[in-house]
Amino acid sequence: MSIQELLPLLHQLSRTDKLRVLQYVVNDLAAEEGITPMFSAIEALRSSGEAAHQLQALLEAEEQKTRE
């Protein structure tokens, strides 16, 4: 399939599906380059227990600032 055939099809997609296509393409290119794409890094952090710990620390620091 050529890009000329693909672009009209992409145009018909919903916003959510367009974002999924974009994420797919970025992940594919990143894999070819041997790097971790930003989407994957953010998702990994968000799903980890460390994310909750970091958020708690941030909230505590903000609370400390408001007390001062």
C-alpha cells in the first residue's frame, strides 16, 4: 500500500485511532533505533508502584511548602 492510498484512510479514523496509529509508528521507529519510546517509558512509570511513591513524595513536598 502506498502513502497516497494510506493517507485518506488515516483521515477517516477517529481521533483516538489516529493517536493509536501515531503511537504505533513512534514505537516501531524507536524499536528500529534501539531506544525506549516516550510513550512506553511513561506507561511503565505510571503502572509501577514507584509512580505512587513519587507522587506521594511530591504531594508531601508541596504540603511542606504551604506550611512554611
